Amino acid sequence: MESISKKYLEYFEKKDTKSLENIFSDDIFLIDWELNVLNKKNVIEAFNNIFNKFENINVSIKEIYCDNKRKTTFVESELTFNNDIKLKVIDILTFNDKNKLCGIKAYKM
């Protein structure tokens, strides 16, 4: 799960929706301070809306913790948009039995 979590953030940083689709379950959900989105198509669309707003995105992982029993990863990271806007974020990533990412909850710190 840790490697998939890192890949998720790497793909997000690269704005690589094709690779994101490959690690997402069909029934994935995304909840953050602005969004509450269900299913892969809608989550990808929400990410594309974010990607279209910013020329570049940088993700710096500060801490990562995996709870294998609960199939959950907690990631503390700093996101920088257009080399200017910085956000500190905690992501709670959940996985299904096939190790597909099925839940993303993001919280601003």
C-alpha cells in the first residue's frame, strides 16, 4: 500500500490521469474541503479540473504511515501549485482487497 500511495501522489504531481485510472477502483470516492465525488469517472474529472487550473504541481511527502490491517495509508504532504500556492495536506487513502485505491479523504492542515 505504501508504494501505491507514493505512486498516487507521483501521478497526481505529473497530472497523469491514465496512470491514476489504473490504480483506482471503479467505486473510488474523493472527499476534501471542496469536493465529495463518487466513482472513477467523476474522480478523474475532478482531478482534471484541478490539473487544468495549474500549470505545475509539486508534491513533497513529509510522513507516511500504513495500517495494513485496515488497508489504509496516512500521508502528510505539502502541495505547491504554480510554484506559489502551498498547502499542507493529510490524505487518508483506503484500499480494497485487490489493492486498488478506493477512497481518498484529504484534509488541509
